Amino acid sequence: MIDNTIIIDAFLDDTWLESGLSQNTLSAYRSDLKKFCEWGEDSKLVLEQTSRETILDYLAFRSDKNFSARSTARVTATFRRFFRYLLKTERIFIDPMLELKSPKISRSLPKSLSESDVDRLLNAPDLTTALGLRDAAMLETLYATGLRVTELVSLTLNQFDSITGLVRVIGKGSRERLVPLGMECLDAISEYIEQARTELLGMRQSEFVFVTRRGTSMTRQAFWQLIKRYAIASGISSSLSPHTLRHAFATHLINHGADLRSVQMLLGHSDLSTTQIYTHVATARLQELHKLHHPRG
């Protein structure tokens, strides 16, 4: 059995050192390459000897198995980066990904929430308990800042500045940005820290802002379950995830007149084209209002 693990590990180490990508992204790269190797196990696939035809065969296999275009586009991006690394380190001298295009994917509008839905969600936690105060502060922070959930659960105390009302966020690629919190969010965080955080920690110490009863930071998965629970409690029937509040943050800013460049900076998007999806959200909302209220809508 051929072991491709060493070259995959070397690629991931080099990518992390060069770009500082998140563990989630690196795990996705590893998973994509590992599945490719498993597919090619019978033919004794060696990554450093991969031909363009082999890659095309694998993409055809994925198509036959009805993998989504979005999933295959991500795999193609992984391959593109991996074989560029092999080329750079002179393990190969011809890139098999040259002139191989990624599948086109339709850009679906991100799911969002109405402002009234957000109000109900933010008011769902029980503020008479330590966990309720923590959860309320997390939800307020997520909606006030548009943070990615990984950025939220990894926030540390020294990232907050209560005097300026700003939080320093470490985003993708270790890029930093400053995001304002707003008074309601600041109040929720202050109330949580003053009344609940010490109770949750007990005698333990932690650099993280939002902690569990075990004294650790919350995981992304645990926060996802928390959001789902509060969505049910607040009567929100649509599918909800932590990313939904990030979308709501951006959509509501655009709807209230924020310019696209400012929203890009607040979200931490490296490319303005990523943020432009929210102009479509705003346009869709305007069309909906026109159809509902205009006499000839």
C-alpha cells in the first residue's frame, strides 16, 4: 500500500506557515486529498506522479456519484493549491491542473433573518442564570459584529477594548480587523463578565471570554447546538446556523444604507466580490417590498 501521508503533511505544514490558514481549512485540504488517495488506492495512486487524466477521471467519478458542483469546486481548489506546492518544491515539473477549470456554481443568496426574528432570538436566553447571561452575550456579539463562529468562540479578554468599544478580531490568514461592538453588545458582555463568568470558571483561569462550566472555550459544534435550541425557543421555524446571524448582520447593514466597502471591512472579506452577494440580498428585499406594497407590484 502506497503511503501519501508524508507529502500531504508537508504540504499542510508549508501552507500553514505561508498563509496561516485556519485548522478548519487545513482539515478540509487533508480530507480532499485523503479521499482522492482512497479512490486511487486500487491503481496505486502516487500523488507526485498524478496525471491530468487521473484528475479528470476522479472528477468524472465525483460527477457520477452526484457530488455537488460546490463540493467539486472546493476539491479542485485543493488540488490546484497542492500541485502548485509540488511545483514550487520541484517535486513535479508539470502542473496537471494547468488549464483545468473549476465547475461553475450558482451563487445562492445567503439565508438571513428579519430584524424581528433577530430580536426574538436575542431575547431567548434566561438572564437569571449564568449560562443564560453568557449565551445572551455571545448572541449579541455575533449579531453586533458579524464574526465568524470560530472567531467568536476563540475571542480572548485582551481583544476587547471597553473604552473605545472595539474588538480586535483575528480572522482568516491571521488578518486583523477592528469591529465596533455597540452599546447593547457592550452592556451584555459587561453583565456576563461581572455576574456570570467567574461563576462558570469557579477557581479556574482562562484567557477566553466565553467559557463553559468546565472552564474551557466553547466549541463551534456546541455553539451551533445552542443557536438551534434558542431558535426553537423563540419560534423561528427556518433553518438556523451561527453563520445566519453573520448574514443578518451584513444584510441589515446594507438595508440601512451601509456602503459595501465598509461591510467588507467589518466582515473581514479579502475580496469585495465576496461581499457583493449582499447587494443581491438587499435588491431581493426591495423587490419583495415593491411586490407587496406597490399598487402595480
